[in-house]
Amino acid sequence: MAFEEQCSAPPRWQAISVIHVEFPEGDLTGKLLAYISLLPIAILVGFVTLIVFKRELHTISFFVGLLLNEGVNWLLKHILREPRPCAGVHPTVHTEYGMPSNHSQLTWFFVVYFFLFLYLRMHQTNNARCVDLLWRHILSIFLLGMALSVSYSRVYLLYHTWSQVFYGGVAGSTMAIFWFFVTQEVLTPLFPKIAAWPVSEYFLVRDTSLIPNILWFEYTVTRSEARRSDTLACLN
């Protein structure tokens, strides 16, 4: 139970605005879009989870690109200094500048980079070519819809103008293309050396850049190991 002086000490409370999203009261569409606008937070959390459990250098590089993209967004905001629409509507927003949209830029960076990864980095290694292309196209359509929904939500909820989300998407897409080719042409040749560092071996950091289709590889290896373990268990 708090002391009386503790209850009266703080002059006011302040929300952590990075996850604070407002929508018009009673507007179900606005409520749905408010949840959709939180997808960039889910992307960042997902990356941290992947890095902790996978410890793969390309995933780490992807995440570093996301952080650099965030730095570029902060720099552009403070250079352009364009205000958000309807000033004062969202008093808890953490920055007054809206050009370019941070949510739009981060989401389009993720989506465009993932497009490039799907169609240029991952290659088919089995005979199910049509099935492989089909799931890639379905995933691409889903990701595109996600990016468009996040961008639209920022306009609908009056956090940004159309031009702010558009240029955020352009900036994020440009950064994604740039960072993908930096990763492929500059960093990937260094990954085997980085993976061999003592500190990398200590933290079980691995390099899978030479594996054409990592999903297929992990599936076949896991299946083979499960069969081998089952055989050994039967023999014992």
C-alpha cells in the first residue's frame, strides 16, 4: 500500500508514447487500424526473438539495417521539420515532426527487404517449383497488404499526411534496397570469418549464407536427425 505522500508526489503521469496509439472513440475501423499501426513494434520484437534463438548473421544484419533505417528517419525528421496534421489532436505523441512517417518507413523497409530476400536470396533446391513460387507470392501479397494497411492507418488516425507516409515508404524502400545489396555484396563474404571469431563461437553465432534455401535445409536436417534418433531409440 502506497504512502499518502507517494500518491501525491508526481505532478503528472506520462505515457510511453512509442506504443501509445489513439483512435476515435466508438470507431471500430479506427480501433482496428490502431492495432495494425502497432505492427512495426511486433516486427522489432520478432527480430530480437529471432536473434536470441537463431543467432544467424544475416538476421543480425537485417536488424542492423532496421536500426540504421530508424536513424535515417530521425535525421530526416529533424532536417525537414514538417509538423504533423491537426496539431494537438495527439498530445502524447513523442515528436512533433511528421515527415517522413516512422511507421511507414520501418514497415516498407522490412517488406521490401523481405521481397528481395525471398526472390533473390532464397533459391529452390527441391522439385516443388510451382508450390515454392506459390507460397512466395502469397507471402509477398500478405506483406504488401501489411505495409499498405500500416501506412493507411497513420493517415486515418491523423498521425501523418498522405505525403508523409508516401515519402516514408520511399525512404524505407530505398534504404532496404541499399542495405540488401550492402549485405549481399559487402557483408556476406565476411560472414564465414565473423562466424569463426572466438566470441562468435562462444555465443553460437552462425553463418547460413552459403545455404541456398535455409527453410528447406533446416527442415531436411531436422527430419533426418529425428529419424536417426528414432532408429537409435528402437535399437536400444
